[in-house]
Amino acid sequence: MACLPRSPRVQRPCPHAGRDHPLGGHLPPRRPGEVARTPYNKNTERAWKYGNFFARHGYVFVWMDVRGRGDSDGEFVPYRNDAKDGYDAIEWLARQPWSTGDVATWGGSYLGRIQWLTALEKPPHLKAMIVHVTPSDPYVEWPTGTPGPMHVCWNRMTDGRVLQYVDKIDWMKVYEHLPLLTMDKAAGFVSRHWREDCAHPTLDEWWEPLRYQHRFHEIDLPVLHVSGWYDDEQIGTPLNFAGMVRHAPSERARRGQKLIMGPWGHRVNESRKLGEVDFGPEAVIDLDGYEVRWLDYWLKGIDNGIGEEPPVRLFIMGANRWRDEHEWPLARTQWTKFYLRSGGRANSRFGDGVLSTEPPATDEPPDVYLYDPARPVPFITDPLSSQIGGPDDYSAVETRGDVLVYSTPPLDRDVEVTGPVKLVLYASSSAVDTDFMAKLVDVHPNGFCQRLCDGMVRARFREGMHKEVLMEPGKVYRFEIDLWNTANVFRRGHRIRLEIASSAFPKYDRNLNTGEPLATSTRMVVAENRVWHTPAWPSHLILPIIPE
């Protein structure tokens, strides 16, 4: 479907729908509608599958190319036309003679964010949203002041009107290119969108049309939120659910939020196995059937009981089972501090770093490592941007001296960690700018070091993404690192582990440690970074422990 011309802001469905038309003939029964708008080509097997599925359950399913992609006219400018175009699509559907006038939106990733942006336009006939794996506001997932290196792969895939074949490009070589501003040329094309994004390292007015997470109070809709613990944009889905529960403008909308988090990557509910980890026979669910029940409740008014069911459904990894909950984060969470402790030699998994619930009573020597941007710590991932990371084994990475490792002893009982994970880090550097990365790991008895979640802070943005503030070399600063979320039972005999480094490449671009402009600099310096754990500077990991 091509982009539609602008329509008046309020349009009603044809009053003759579902009965004899005054001009002759008989119109089909009116049905509620569902809209999905995509930059990834509407003419696919996936579109056919979902279109037929929802049609069989009594919904008109409209799958359309966004502006400038596929069969739609105009120029593709990621996200910036989608709010108003989405409004028009919804209101067009609502006024068709076969429509009841009740419309929902559906889709994930790009299709998810543009649902939120469209909702802010307040189309009168939009009644509900189903959003999968939704990106957050700019710089929430990648708080670096730059688009992530792997985003240039996405820009290449969406260059032109149809999806481009990118599998044979040496993406790891592309990601190493400096300066960041011309990384697109290293991939064999020139992207205006990549370069414009690189030109705005702070959260300025350029980014405002892409933001929605500070405006939940304007969105009066029930929303079904779906993601996976290994979705590379996972952080947005629990944030959006909790934000709508707290800030949606009506009690009806606040009570109309549902959250489903599975053991999945960016493509939800696809397989019981992700990487080397098999999450068991319960990992894949009848998500399509649940979505139909949810739509029936909100668009058809069918009292099927879904409104009384608990609003949160979580897959607990390690135990490999689903559990219903009543809120996020869980009200019974025991927020527990695990202090970083060592004798100053926490380098690698062969060092002396430990996690302890006891804070340091005396000044312990800091852990020191050299971060060389020319030799970054790898983040394990396929090179394409379609899935960034998973439950990968970091045992080899942990042999590096520029990775600090802190572990508990083997656990004498099962310990469940479900909820947001945060690190309070006291650190200093010889450089005016550097990065600190943190990763939560489940260490199995056989030595498999399973990544659970991770996060980072760029020192120049430690006071927020609105401004850049360089460090004073040698001065100790307090950093807060959001490691996103997890739901995992560390089994008896396993160990809880924290990794700290100053790079996670290519998930994040390398900090060159100079404080120079991020997009155009190429000069590198080696930084000597120190992590402190003393009574005055007690670095600690905060875990959401769920009591048995």
C-alpha cells in the first residue's frame, strides 16, 4: 500500500457497513482492523502468514510499506515521517465501509517504535497496541553519543527502496574504520542518515521527534509489551510497561498493560534454543493465540478473562519455566548489594576478585588495567545487526588482563535474580574520557560463562546525555551503570560473576580516550583505568534477589 494522502483529523466509519448499500450490493460484515507499517517489505511470507492468521480470527489486517520503502512513494527518512503517516493509515482504515472503526497497531523493532510515535498523534480510532522488541529513546540503549557501529549495517540494509544483501560485506573490518563519520563509505555506500546521527552526540532537539518515553502521560491506550531477555533492545520493553502503569492518563489504560518476557532474542518466540543454551520445551508459547485473546478483549469487547489475569508473564531462565507476576519490578524484590573486593589483582578470571555482601572495612588496593582502543575487548556477536549478542560463553574473553573479574564462591543454594541490574562503580582514569563496561555472568560448574545482561557508561556523559563533561585525570568519580534486566536462577554450584572492562566491541564503538569529537577523531591513547573498593569508594553491584 502506498503512503496515503493526508486526511481530516476525525473520520467516522461508513454508517452503511454490514448491510445493503444504498447504491446496490451488500457489504461484508464490519470488522476491527490491525495496522502494521514496515520498512522491511510488506510482500513477504511473514506478512502473508500474519495477515491470514488475524483474518481467520475476524480482523482486517493491513500491512504496508512505510514512506519511501517498497511500494510506498516518497523518501525514506527513518522514523521522522512515521507518526503522521501512521495516523493517516489508522484513520483511513477506520473509515472504510468494512471497518468497525476500532483499530489496533502491531509489530516489533522499527514497527514497535513507530507505534509509540503514532500514538502521540492521538488518532481517534486507535484503541490498542501490540509492540514487540521496541527500541527506546535515543541514547538509552547506546549511551555513547554515537550510533552503535552495527547500526551502519542496518543503514546499509535499508538503503534504497528494498532490503539490500549485506551478508558478504566484511562487517568486522567495517566496524574498525575510523573516523566513525565515514564508516558508511567503508561499507560501500554513503548514508545521509548515519552522518546526521553522528553529528548530534548530545540529546539535543534533533532527537526530539524520535522520543516518546517521557510522554507516557499522553498515551491513553492498553498496550501488550513483548520482548526477550536476549533482545538487543530489551531495555525498552520493561521500561515502557512500567512507565505506562505509572503514568498513563487513565485507570483503564494503566490497568490495560501486559508484559511478556521470554528467553528470546530480537526475533521473539522463535526457538527453544538460543546460541548454545537450550531453554527447554516451555520456551516457545502460543503467542499468536494470546495476542488474539488480547485483541478480542479490547477491540471486540469479549469478556474472555484476560483482563483479570496477572499483567506480567516472565520466563525464569535457569529454572526454565514461566511465572505470572503482578508488577515490574517485583514488589518482593530484595535489592542486595554485592561489593567488589580484591587484593588489587582482579585482572582476568585467574585473579583474586570476589563479590561479597560484606563491604570493605579497610582501604583495599585498586584494580588497575590498561585499555588500548587498538585492542578492544570483544563482544561476542554475529556481525550483522539483526541480533547483537546472546547467552554466549565469555570464558575465553575473561582470560584477558584488561578484563576485571569478580565472582562469588559456588552457591550453596539456588539464587533467583529477576529485575533491573545496576552497578555503582568508583573509578578513575589517566585519560580525560574513557568507557566502563559491566557484564553479569552465570558461571556453570563446567566452566561455561553465560552472559546474562550488560551495560556501559561513557565518562563524558556521566552527568547525562544532554552535555559532555570531561574527567580530571586521576580523580575518582562515581558512575552508575544500567546493566538492563534479567530473570535467572543461579543454580546451586554455580557462581555469580561480574566483568568490568573499558570496551565491548563491536556492540559499542571504541572510546579513543582523547576527549576529542566522537564522530571525527582518529587519534588513540592508552588509558590506565582503576576500579576502587574502599570504605569511601565502595563499588558494588545491586542485584534484584527474589526470595524463595
